Amino acid sequence: MLLSNHNSLSSLHVTMAGVKALPLKGTIGIPTIGLGTWQSPPGQVRTAVESAIRDAGYRHIDGAWMYGNEKEVGEAIRASGVPREEIFITGKLPSSRHSKAAEALNESLADLGTSYLDLYLIHWPVSLNPYGNDPKVPTRPDGTRDIFEGWTIEQTWKEMVDILATGKVKAIGVSNFSIHFLKKLEKLGGIQPQVNQIEIHPYLPQHDVVEYCQSKGIIVEAYSPLGSTASPILEEPEIVEIAKKHGASSAGVLLSWLLSKDIVVLPKSVTPARIASNITAAKVPLTAEEIKQIDTFSERNNKLKRFGTPPWGVPLGFKDWGFLPDEE
Ligand code: A2P
């Protein structure tokens, strides 16, 4: 029997600051706007997280052990004065610790200074050698990533399911998973990922993965929704034009486009004014035509770009990045 933990995407409820939350089994619900903390350096992330929660009304912080800033994120959450239970916190299991997931989680909990996470994700579907030459990204003598041969993603998922049973995380999911890897977990039966966090923006709309996930009740989260650092997408004439029509910002248009599809957005910023503006700007009433226009932007303009491409050295299974045929 498939133990369904699928989410109903139809029923929405509202949380603080007027941000909608999607029901996510076992949790308080996942606010559809969260603050991304990838590339938010220690020294800056504290102000960012504290002001996001206290001043801008964010109730969702997306982090990861790999970002190297969880201690500061935890301090900022406490300093915000908002009770822990009202904040949705996501962490991620690093590739180098797939076989030691419980230990990795405990470290994140200690760094964040909390007894539980709302959501824990497998950061990438590739396992790296836990006994290698670096705790984060071990490499081989030739400089390539030191893949943990013999350890499977199915084994990693089992570690995640065991963690869920401890109650230290309220929900589990994955990140950077193509359909190929999602199907591997599906074949296991049992508890399935509730969330898949992937890069999505108009240069990389990932319609196939989004459709697949949503057909299975897996909530999709978009990282780099604005097109990452110094984003060229914010200056795209088509986007600027739509923004002008609504008296909105390009960032508002990009976030609203994703929200219109029930995709959770995780805009990253360390700038308090932008942090505040992103949550208020994400309410542009885009028309069906405008949504379609942005949906087809990449294809029409022949602009396909993925901003985050760590050199894994193995196929990831995305259409644009190491496509893998299904193993039937
Ligand atoms: P900063 O952190 O210096 O404020 P993404 O979420 O797609 O990864 O984008 C993050 C990048 O976009 C960061 O460089 C961030 O800069 C910048 N950014 C965040 N919000 C806005 C905004 N409203 N307008 C312009 N740039 C933004």
C-alpha cells in the first residue's frame, strides 16, 4: 500500500503578513513565501533573517547545513521575538552525509538552536564520500567530486524516513530531484517526498518537473526565483513591460508568476529593504495571458539558463542537465 502523504494543493489558508500557506502534512502549513539564505554570508544573514521575521512578516526561512550559516540563522530567529512554533524552518541533508543523516540533522538542530525542523530535504540526489578529504565537498586526486560509490539514493531516503519517525522533523522531501530520481523513490512505495525544491525562473521554467510533482501531490519550491545574483531576468524587456502595466516591480512579477501556480518561492536577499519589498510585491494580479507569456518566455526567446550547476560529474537527469532515461 502506498502510504500517501500527498498534499491537497487546492485548499489554501492564510498565515501572517497575508502570505498564503499550503497544507503540508504534519506541519503548521508551508508559507508560500520564504526567505532564501543560500549565499547569505555570515555577518549579513543575521540582520536579513531577523528583519525578515520581525519587520517584514516572513514566517518561513529556508536554510541548509551547506550554506555554513545555520548558527547565525538560529540566533536571528530567536532574536526576532516571534515564537519558534510560528516559523517554518527548512534544513537540508548534505551530500557528504547521506549515510549519517541522523548525525547531520542533530548538528543542524544544535546550530539552529531548535529541537525540530518543519521540513528536512535531501539537498542533492548525489552522495559524496563521508570519509573523503573535505567535510563538505570531498574530491578525488584529479579534482572531481568524490562520489560515494555503492551508496544509493534509496538508502538515503530510508535514512530520511527513519528521521521522520523520530519527530525531529515534521516533514521530509527532496531538492534538485529530476523526475528520474523521484521515480526511484516512488518505486520504493511507502512514505514519499512531500516537497521538491528546484531552481525555477523564466529562463528555466521546468514545466515537466513541476507538472510531474504536482500530479503526485508533491509541493514544488522555487529557489533562485529572481534569477540569482545580478539577475538579467529582472531587466528582460518583456518582464519589465508586464511590471509597468501593473505598476509593479520585475521581482514582483516573477514571484507572482510562480505563486499563481502554487509554487513556493524562496527569494534570497540580505538587503532588508528588498526583503520587505519582495513579500509585499508578490501580489501582482497577472492575467492568464501574462502567465502564459512568461511560461513560454524561455522557449520563444531561446533563452535557457540554469544558474546553479555544481560540477557533480554524474548526470542529474534534468532535460537541460544530464538527462537520464527511465530505468523501467
Ligand atoms: P541581495 O541579497 O544583495 O539583496 P534569487 O533569489 O533568485 O537567488 O536572487 C537573489 C539575488 O537577487 C541576490 O543577489 C539579491 O541581492 C537580489 N535581489 C533580491 N531581491 C531583489 C529585488 N527585489 N530586486 C533586485 N534584486 C533583488
